[in-house]
Amino acid sequence: MKHLSLDDQLLINRWAQELESNSSALGLFARWSGHREVLLGLVSELCKQASPTDGDIPFVLANVPFQATRPAGVILSKGVNADVFNRLRRLGGQDAQNAQDAFWVFMYLFRVADARRRDSETNCRHWWHMGLTNAEVVQWIRDEYSAGRL
């Protein structure tokens, strides 16, 4: 089974912190074109871990780079729950546009939920909440990851 490389994880977390552009995130989606369903599953798991809520839906639908009336937007409007996540992941098996829309829904849900966690947690030691603009921090993450400590 494919998994997210450290570079992919860094990109997603840098994007969530608004340090990467949408085009960088779209590059990740393009690299996974042959495994869209797997990517959606992996990104949805990151999203779940950040604990999105129904209150995040308006922000997501206002910011995703597609019309909220497209299938992924309509599905998300039903709420943040396991059924909705499953339905969004299944869009990965459909055409590329629906898969891309589902990717953006998960990415924006992750961004808003992760920002809330970063703002509310004190003394957080998760590497993905560290200052990912600092080259020394990123090198430490890479070293720890390579050594199997992350």
C-alpha cells in the first residue's frame, strides 16, 4: 500500500499553515493520479485526526476552488461524519474532476481544523505544528524521520 512520503506530509502541513500555494497542493494530487482513491484515503485520515466539525463546513465551501454545487460540495453539506468521508473518498474512483474536488474538500477541512488545534493546544510537540518555515526545524524533522523516531 502506498503511503505519504515525508515530503508529501511536509507539503500538506505547510499548505495547511498557508505556507504553500494551491498549485503546490495540486501538484501532489497530480503525482498521485494513478492512485487517487488511496490519496483521498490518506488525506481523509489526516483530516479526521485534526477533528473537523460541522461548523467548519461554511469556511470550506466558501474557500474550495470549485463551485459548492458540485458533488463534493453537496456531499460535504450533509455534515462531517464517517458516511460523508466515505462518500468523498469514493469520488476518487470517478472522473478526475470529482476526485480533485474531494481532495480540496479534505485539504480545506484539514486546514481549518488543524489551525484550530494549533491555536488551542499549548506545549504541542507534534512535528507538523512546528515552524515549518525554519530550515533548521525542517532538517531536524527529516533527520528524526530518517532515524525512525517520527
